Amino acid sequence: MHAQEATTELGLANRRIILGVTGGIAAYKSAELIRRLKDLGADVRAVMTPAAQEFITPLTLQALSGNPVHTTLLDTEAEAAMGHIELARWGDLILVAPASADFLARLAHGHGNDLLSTLCLAARCPLAVAPAMNQAMWAAASNQANMDLLQARGVHVFGPAAGEQACGDIGPGRMLEATELAQCTANLFPHRILTGTRVTITAGPTREAIDPVRYISNHSSGKMGFAIAEAARDAGAQVTLISGPVHLPTPDRVKRIDVISALDMHQASMDALTQTDIFIATAAVADFRVENSHNQKIKKQDNSGPGMTLTLVENPDIVAAVAQHEPKPFTVGFAAETRDVENYARQKIERKNLDMIVANDVSRQDIGFNSDQNAVTVIWKSGQQLMALASKTQIARDLVTLISEHYKNTR
Ligand code: C5P
């Protein structure tokens, strides 16, 4: 998928929308709205008022959203699964569609007598409403005063449209169509540089088994790869993080695939390629594995002599294999060197057919494997850029910006 096409296609990638459905005939359009929001990449949770359930069933909205539907404030089971305050914090936006005249009145006056109105009070995220009612109700002075109040408080109002109504009247009060509402919703969020782009990242060390209890590995903490995963997600990308054994929590809204050995990581990376526009290899992959790792724990007395010999065989070079793949994702490697950093990094770009390489000098004590800081030189065929000592979070953000600029130039 090309980033340009995807920008409009996936304007809600990684966004969480709480869709409030209130009682009105337009509630049937909420089912379609969930589909359109999901088409744009959103994760949707529906919240229904009791009146809404007279028009459409929670089951329909659950099936379409793929998430449980929330209906009552005082349901201990639902609260145990996700409490209303937690749900309020979950959303990046609450969209009430359709919003009935009664609900808008309750919203304007700060009521909290059902789950949806309570969520609107408790949430710190933006709020949008799509009014739907009879044209005379829409025009009523009390309703108009409520709308003025809501707008003055920063509530986004989508529509209503004018036209023929379910009751036979003609005039303003119809809810906007699902496609229009989904687009209005996407327009509320700022465009992010990697919206619609799929980024796969390898991170951490690999472990090469000697026997069931022993292995060969290295000191990689995975911190750089995890920080890049977060930065790419914040830039709007859909992120897959293929991680060796590390002690780090999974970043929110990132798909994590855990692997142990280099062969596992190779397989997971190849499998991810159909869903990858940019591949970033931060993993410290073991160059060799034990040729015949033992199924049983090796005993000291298993060896005839005083020493022990392990035969090692080379592991596949994952990033080089990715760069051979057609179509080739924009491929970024890392180079940890202790001397002549730039020179070795340039050779690696050529040898592995990379688009970019991030070189760091691991002979320095203040940066590298287990540190929270890093300083790198980013190198590409026709240039380079130094990123001075900074937190891995900051370096990750700067890297994601630079990678996305170069990636877009290649499309
Ligand atoms: O050749 P070297 O190990 O120094 O290259 C480092 C870069 O290559 C890193 O991006 C690392 O993730 C990647 N790599 C790999 N598979 C290997 C070895 C290294 O993807 N087997």
C-alpha cells in the first residue's frame, strides 16, 4: 500500500472511538457508521442508552465493532471487565450519533443519569455529536439554546442535514450519512506523518539453545526497538514489533510477536512482509546457532575429554533477506560498531542492500545496549545525519521523522 493512498484511507488508524448511540430512528445508521469508522482504521466501542436499544440491538453493534457493547452504568460484571472511568479514559473521542434532543439537553446540563452521559462528564477527550430529530424539535428555542451552549464549550457538532424525515416532514434534523460522519470524525484528528503506513520492527536479543536449559545470547535490552515502535505508532503507523526475550512491557496499540531464536525471528519477519511498508531491524540477532542443540540437558560426564566443543552454524541475516524481498519494503538496519563506525556502516548498507543504516559507537560507556540514552549517525547512500546524545525516546522520534521523509521520497 502506498502512503499517499493510505492517508485518506486510514485517517483513524490507531484511534479509539466511543460511539454513543441514543434513541432515535437514525440509530439504524449507527451500524453502518461503525463499519465506516473501522474502515478508516478506528477501534470502536459502542455505548447505548436504554432508548437506543428499542431501535437496534446491542448484539448488532457488538458484532460489527468486534467489542463488547456497554449499556448500563450499574452493571457489576461490565464494570469488572472495564469500569466506566476506565472506558472514559480509553477513548480518543466520544461521538454521539444519533444524538437525540433529550440527550443533547442532558449533555448541556451536565446530567449523569446513565452510562453515556456519565462518560461524557468523566472523559477528558473531545466530544462530537450528530443530532438527529424532527425538524420542529431541532428548531425549538430550547434545543437551539442547548446547541449554542454545547458549541460554546467546544463540542463538535456534525450536521444535521436537511431533507425528508422519517416522520414525513421536510427540513433540518436528519442525521448525516455514515460516510460523512466518519470523514468528519477523521478530520478532527491532525494528520500524522506515518498514517496508513505499516511498520515492522525487530528488537531485543535472540537466544540460541545449547540444550533445554542453556543458551547463547547477548546483552541487548530491546529498549531502542521498543522506543521506535512507540514513536512510529505515535506518528500514525500500524506497528508490528517482533521481539526476542526482553523485560519490557508491550507498547499500547502495537502488535507484538514474541520469538526466541534467530530462526524464529527470521520466520516471523518473512511472514510479516506482506503487511510491511517500512522494516526497521534493531534486533541484536545472534550470528551463529548451535548446529545440533541437545534435547536433553547435557551432563558433565557426557563429554569424554576435559573440554567441550560446540559446532556453530551461521544464522540467516534477517534484514538482508528482507531487503531481497520483492516488493522491497523501505529497509533500515542498525550497526553497532566499536571503531571506524561510519566506514563499516557504509559497507553494511551496500552488502545488505539497505535504504538506511543507524550507526552507533558501542565502545562509548554512556550509550548503547542497556542505556536509556543513545547517540547515532544515520547514514543513507547520498548523505548522513548526526543525532547527538539524547534519550532513546527522543532519538526514536527523530529517527521516525527522518525515516518517514526518506520513505516518502522513494514512493
Ligand atoms: O552484520 P551486523 O550484525 O552488524 O548487522 C546489524 C544489522 O543487521 C542490524 O540491523 C541487525 O538487526 C541486522 N541483522 C539481522 N539478522 C542477522 C544479523 C543482523 O537482521 N542475522
